[in-house]
Amino acid sequence: MMARADRLERMDVLRSELEAEYRDALIAALQVTSGGVSGLFGHSKDKHIQAAAAPTVEHLCDLGQSIDDLREKLDLPRFELHEQFEASRGPVAASAVGEPKQAKSWLDRLNQT
């Protein structure tokens, strides 16, 4: 019984560490994007922009998946920050706010929490 409790506690500590790593990586990516480097949100169809952002996006998605796997084992809801990031990605209308402004808005919101 104690072994299970210890294992769950270790998983929860790992989840917490991964969530902090995710948040730090997302903030770093948002800072780059708010500085004028598009691609994080996947709004552009330009292959070069997508390719440049791909390693960062893949890293965030891999971390998000690892966190969600742990959260599922711990009977916790999905990782909301990653879900919000995923929902904000993809094609948008031509009239939508640009990625740098979107990133600045995200940074403002994350700095408030």
C-alpha cells in the first residue's frame, strides 16, 4: 500500500516539475514570438516559418503529452495550459491579430497568474 502511495507521490512531483518546465518553455517561446518571430501559433502557411517553429512546438507538445499521461494516471483533469495553447494554434482569418500581438497577450495573461 505504501509503495503505491510513494509511486503516486513521485508521479505527482514529476508532473509538477514538467508543468513548470512547460510553462518556462512556453514563456520563452512567447517572448521570441512577441519580438516578431512568427510560427509558434501556426497561423502562417509559409513552410520556412513552420519549419523554424517546429522544434519548439514539438517540444511543447511532447511535454504536454507527458504531463497529460501523468495527469491521467493521477486521475487529474488534462493540463489546461497546453489545451489552451493547442486551441490557439492553426489557421486564422486574415483579420485576426498577428502572432506577435497574440504572444504579448499570452505573456500578459501568464504574468498575472
